[in-house]
Amino acid sequence: MNKKKFIVFGKPSLDKEEIRAITEVLKSGWIGMGPKCEEFEKLFAEYVGAKYAVSVSSCTAALHLALLAAGVEPGDEVITTPLTFVATINAIEYCGAKPVLADIDPKSLNINPEFIRKAITKKTKAILPVHFGGLPCDMDSINAIAQEKGLAVIEDAAHAVGAEWRGVRIGGLKNSIACFSFYPNKNMTSIEGGMVTTDNAEIAEKIKIMRVHGMDNEAWKRYQGGKKLIHSEMVMPGFKYNLTDAQAAIGICQLKKLDKFQDKREEYAEIYDDYFSDVCDTQVGLSMDTDSAEFRIRHALHLYLILLKTEKMRKGREEILQEIRDEGIGATIHYLPVHMHRYYREKFGFKKGDFPVAEDAYQRMITLPLTPSMTLKDAKRVAETVKCIIVTNMK
Ligand SMILES: Cc1ncc(COP(=O)(O)O)c(C=O)c1O
């Protein structure tokens, strides 16, 4: 029986500051959406360099509202990547639009702009790139295609808070809407939560209205009037997608620590790169040594994937992954490509072989724990143990 501590995948880094901040909100008497959400939005907009940030209950909600605000309607097509979490494609489905997939680039694991171009039809309304694992997509090519064809760009930046493309933080790029996640295992958390950033005042306003039932005045502003009753009118059938002040208080603390979190991620990723670059491929190693200088990329390192050279291994990925987990390391998989999920196979007729680059990556991938809540000793244990398992299983 292995007595070593289990290194959990994606354990958040929370301490007394978050406890103090949420306690203050609980004691304040206003725990729903209110001034803390506004403060969080202001700080987040400043951090990414966007004019507007609108807080919502999750990145899933952010994606849904961003697509609607961009005018996506039933019958439209939205192009996205097969290698993502189902939330990305589900958001397209919620709008009644058709998800169209464009395969990935084998080096970055991000959507390949050449395949986007091929996937465009008369019905295409938007492109939904996902900054997979925290590595920015090729936004120059994607924006150029979008401008040429008159398409909206909605970035799934669930993994990419703190990432940079050409020295600009993701969320601060012009002409797109970016959607962030603060789910517990993300680079920063608000327990659950999300944010939309944009430079477009009209889009920000639409999202603000849609996140609270489609009402033209948010509840906390109605109550702020004191004795004077402020009336509110519903202007469209909206949703209940708001964040709360209790969550925003945690988000504010985490945002302030984000740069320190990122430094730790980079320190541990360097150790992993040293250990793995001679025995397998890594998304970080492959992407950073080629494009990073020219494109001034900063990888948010939300995920650290190794891609096994399966042809050189005696065992398959599943067995190797199980051996790693048996050693107390919470390694996992990101993701089963979306076209291989039953619902999407049945609804759109997707089948195995449709997106071979994503499928090949899926068959070879293992995600290793990489969080600032780990100690240096934990990171070294992950690196040594996983390397040893790989080397002993090589032909
Ligand atoms: C790529 C991607 N998009 C969207 C989401 C949805 O985020 P949330 O859980 O905040 O709705 C996730 C969540 O893990 C994700 O990984």
C-alpha cells in the first residue's frame, strides 16, 4: 500500500486573506451581486487591459452570453476546436447554432487557422478559439480571417488568465470577446465564476442585461435607492447568470496573487520540461521554443500535458496513467475530443477519424498536476516518478 500523499490535480491556493474577505461580505448583510462584483470587474478589466469586464456565474455562462451578444442565432454556424471541454461546444448548442469543428495544430494543440478557413460557409457567424491549456491561439491569423469574412471572435479563455499574445494579455485583444473561468481548479478561482471582457460598450451592456433575467436594472441597484422604490423592466428574456459578492471577494484576493501563482507555475513547468523533453512531447516545450520570442507569448500553464511517444512504449496510455495514479499522483486527461461524445456523435454524425490530429493527441496525452498549491518537493516527486514510469515502460 502506497502511503505517500496523493497530489491532487488542480488544488486551489486559498488562505487567510480569502477567509477574511468572504467573512467580511457575509457580515456586511449584502451577499448577492453588488459592490464587490463591481470592484472585481474593475480590477479584472484593468488587469487584462480591456475597457469592460462583466462578471458572471461561470465561463459556460460567459460563452453563452458572449455568443448571443455577438448575434449568434439558430441556423448559424460557429467554428471551434475538437480539443476542448464540452462547455465550449455546449454554449454553441444553447444558442441553437451548429458547432463546426476545425482540427488542431499538432504542436500547440490549438485550433489550426488553415482548417478554420476551410470550415467557413455562408452560415458561419463566429469563430470560437480556445486557448488550450493556457497557450494563446494564433490570434493574428484568426483575427485576419474574421475580419476578411466579417465574423465575430469569441475567445474561450477558461485556461488563459494571465496569458499573453504579442505582449497583450488575453482578454485585452481588440475586436474579440474573451470568456474566463474561475472554477476551483483554474489559475485563479472565485469558487465558481466567470468573466467576459470586451472593448465594445454595446456588447458589455447586452451581457449585463442578459445575466440578470433581462432586467434593465440590477437588483442591488434597485435596493440602493433606500426608501425610494426603483422600478425595473424586463427588456428581453434573460438568464440567471450573475456572480455574487461572496464569490467576487475571493476572486479579488486571487487576482492580486495571480502573478505570484504564475511564477510558481513557470518554475515547476521548467522542471517538468527538463525531465520530459527527451522522452515525450510537451505542449509547453513544443510551443515555447519556437514561437514565443517572435510572438511574445506567455503561456498561462493552466495545464501541463505530456504526449507519450506511444509507438516507443510497451504499454498504452491508460495503463501508464493508472501506474502514475497508483503512485499517488493525480494525473488526468484533457480531453476526450468533443466530437467523440455520444450526444454530438448522434446529433451531428461526427465519428472517429474526423479530426485525426486531435484524436492522436488524445490517445497520447497525460495531464500532470501543476499548481502553485504544490511544493517544490511535490513538483520534483511528480517529475521523477512519472519519468521513471515512462522510462521503465519504453521498448
Ligand atoms: C476550455 C473550457 N471552457 C469552458 C469551461 C467552463 O468553465 P466553467 O466551469 O467556469 O463554466 C471550462 C471548464 O473547465 C474549460 O476547460
